[in-house]
Amino acid sequence: MTIQIIPAPVVRQTWIEPFTGGTEIRALHGFRLARVEDPVEGFAVQILTRPSGTSALVSAEIAEWEGVRQATSETELRAALAAAGIEMNGADHLFFLPDGRKEEVRAADDAPHVRRLTAADEALFAAFEESAPEADVDEAWVELDHWAVFGAFDGDLLVAAGSALPFREDSLLADIGVLTLPSRRGQGHARAIVLALARHALAEGYEPQYRCQLDNTSSVILAERTGFLSIGTWDVPLPVEGDDEG
């Protein structure tokens, strides 16, 4: 049985309502394509796929490209973008907590081996990062200077860490990331940290948000075992090298 989640207002405002806007190019068979004049955060393409269908927003320039304007499905749109040289990042699940689960999280306590990390833990955190695979560190994007950071310990050893920060400027979505040392996976440390971060976010008036790539099976399982449900998936283009250069 599929469990449906009713998105909180901030989730609807961030992930659902924007994809009903723009100048509609096409809407049929569960596929909507629209042009936007001012793309969010400079994303020239955004593709949101939900159980009800796919909604894609493209910049005014891309909307005029051969194949894009003619696309009648997500598959055709992706093929046209690829032909034009746009490489997509790969879709992320958008996970959120249902209302009932949020109440359970609020009412519980953090695991006894989990605590909040501060600037005083800089050396400890640096040693933890050094012990983790570089690719995992890059993907998790857990930083000690993020808005909220929690760690899980085995004695004095930091074995997992997670952080949260506002998804966008002035956003009330708290984006959560977590990293566990390979030798300590499967022991519940990541789940305990995600719960602590979600509890902290809720107490501060934020909506916990957990994102991960579709093929990151362990991360998907973690989200689901923690009580998160996916409302859909979101994909944007990979950054073009040199975009951030001044």
C-alpha cells in the first residue's frame, strides 16, 4: 500500500506551487512544460516528477531550442536537452516527514551517544573527515560551520556526523546531510543523527528535508527507516565549469 503524504505549507510553496507557474507551453498526459523568465537560483531547467506526473520549467532561451518546445513527454525533453549539450545532475528524492511522524520525533529524546557539535570540536571533526572516503565527504556535504551539526560517538570516537542548513536563503526548509565512517555503517548511527537534526529543526520552526540520489540505495533506506516519505523527485543541470568565476 502506498502511503500518501500531505505536504506542509512550506513544502508546497517550494516544491509544488512554483511548478504550476510560468507560461505554459504544453500540458498533456501527465506532462507539463512551462517557460519561466526568471529561473530560480539560475536553474535553466528544473524537472519535478510526482505520482501525478512530471512538470518541467525551462528558461525563455531553452524554451525556443529545437526539440525542447516540441517535447510531449519527460523522455523527449531529456533527449532534447542532451542533444543540446545540457547534462543533468540526476534526480534527487525529496523526502519529508508526515505530520504524525513529526509528532513522534518531537516527543522523543536524542540517542544517548549523539550530541550537538560546536566549534570546540574542530579537531575531532577534522580527524573524522580524514577517516572518511573523500567521495562520501563530498556527497554528504556535512560541515562543522553549518546551521546545526550533530555527531554520534563510540566512546570518544566520532563515528558519524550530520548537519542541516536552510535549503535556500530565508527558507524554512532544513536540508539534512549525514556521513558515517564505512566501518560503522549499519549500526543505527546515521538514523540517530537524522532524527536529532529533524528534532532540532522542528523545534526551531523548520521543516526537515532529506534529499538523496535515486541510486543511493543506502540513503533511501535510511530516509524511509527514519520515517521520511518521498513526495517526488527533482532534477536540474550540472553546473557548467566556470559558472562561478567572477
